[in-house]
Amino acid sequence: MRTVLLVSVAACGLVAGAALAQSDLRTTAKATFQPLPTTPPAVKGIETTPARVELGKMLYFEPRLSESHAISCNSCHIVGLGGVDLEKTSIGHRWQRGGRNAPTVLNSVFNTAQFWDGRAEDLRAQAGGPVVNPIEMATTEAHTVQQLKGIPGYADPFQKAFPGQQDPITFANVRDAIAAFEATLITPNAPFDRWLNGDDKAMTAEQTEGLRVFMDKGCSSCHSGINIGGGMYAPFGVVQKPGADILPPQDKGRLMVTKTVSDEYVFKVPTLRNIALTPPYFHSGESWDLRQAVAVMGTSQLGSELTDQEIDRITAFLQALTGDQPQVTYPILPPSVATTPRPEP
């Protein structure tokens, strides 16, 4: 009886010790990360009314914004596929390939800037870029307006979204509406979010240990904050540059935007939220294996040859970053008429 009692006391001590360790880890994690909110945030400079969000959804799925009438925002940032297209680089106008892997649109509202090189300061600036990019949707601002004005069914949604404007179908309003919709594409309630909020059982023991390794090794130095990334820029290859297959030498990163030599091979640190849903990885889209991507980051950014166990644990933690996916009802778009501008052949 005494032996059983001693064993029971020892077991209780182990459980209490584990709980204490988890509590300490959570305290440290809360100083580095924040859980996603369950409702979309306000977007600076944009009034996200229901009418504006609904119009933005229509435009996000609208292929007639492209010169070919074949490509929409959702073509490269597929809401049902983690906000990406599962391509190394996206297919654009006349089967051209983009130069970089399409980053996820999910939770992009929390990023410090948009695109891998940060050339768009916010969602509004980003929303108009692909429309006029000759490799992507390949149209112009003027033709976008002409196209939408040539579809009678858009007159009322624009008027409701931008009341009081005499001529609401403008390129600026197109950008604002798309940005308002994109800001709603958040993925709260990931196991990690629930764990941060106090649910000890939200993550598995391996995922919790993976978080510990993720922080101890220094991954959280860049992948931090509410989006577990997306809040800063960093050179790809802080300690050791990866090979040309992972880091194409011709893509100089942020240097192409700032023209500052120190920005060579510098990129925006990507969010790790929903990372298990969004292969291939890196701006080059060269890695299809999340474990491989973790190993590459270990050597290139941390100067550390991670063990197989460390890679497994970090990868398990990354699986805990998949949140509730947006439930988006595909919009019924207004029909073209005889006078609607035709697609480019």
C-alpha cells in the first residue's frame, strides 16, 4: 500500500512539473506571438462595409478583370487551397509564368507589406498590381473601368459599396473593394491559437515540444508576432546561402525595389500560418517537402544542422498553425451583354 502511495505521489509530481513547464513555455510564447482574432480586423484607410466586402468578393472571383477573361485573383490565390495555387510559380496571361511563388492571401492583412519584396505597402496597393501586370492579368486601369462599366450588373453593387459617388466604378474603388474582401480571409482557432489562449490540450506533446525547439533554435526571431512571420524583412541565407536551386541568383529580392545594395537577396519573412497547406515553399517554390524546408532554414538562417528529431518536432508544431479556413460562397457574377468588351484572343 505504501509503495502504491509513493508511486502515486511521484506521478502527481511529474504531472505537476509538466503543467508548470507548459505554463512557463506559454508565458514565453505570449511575449513572442499573439493569437489571431476571430473577427476580421479594421483595414487602415478602407471602410469595410458589408456592401464593399460583397463587391470585393465578386471582383476577387471576376475573370473579366483580366485581358483574356480567363484569370481572376482566385486563380493564383485559391481560397479553398490555403490561399495559394500549389504551383511553383503561377500561370498568367498567355501561359506566361510569374517569377516567384504566389504567397498566401489568407491572413495577409496582418503582414507589414505585400509581395515577397514588400513593394506594396498594404492590401489596397497590392490588389491593383496583378490586374495591370503584363505577365499576370495583363490589362490596364482604364480598360478595367471600361470592362466593368460594360457589364450592366455591376452598376448597382458599386453604387451600394460606394454610396454618394457620382461615378463609383473607378480603379481606386476596385482596389478598395478587393482589399476589403481580402481582409476578411483570416484563419483563427488554430491549435496554437487555442493553446496560447490557455487550452493545454489543443496541441499534442510533440507539437508543444516543437514550439520549444522552434523558439530555442531562434526560428521565432523572424517568424513571430500575430502572423508568425510577415512582420519584417531578412536576407535569405543569413549564415549560409542555399544553393541556386533554392535561391535563384538572378532574383535579387528587395534590392529590385529599394536599389540599396544591402537589400540584395532580402525578402519579406513569410507567414507560417497554414504552412502545411501551402507547398511549394520559398519565393522560388523549389521545395515541396515541409521537412526539407525546415532543414534548409536551419542551415541557411540559423547556421544549424538540425537533427531529424528536431526537424520532426518543428514540423509537428507547424502543423498546429492551420486554422479554420474561410467559408466563402462563390458569387454569382453579372452576365456580359452584347456591348461588353470582348476578351483578347
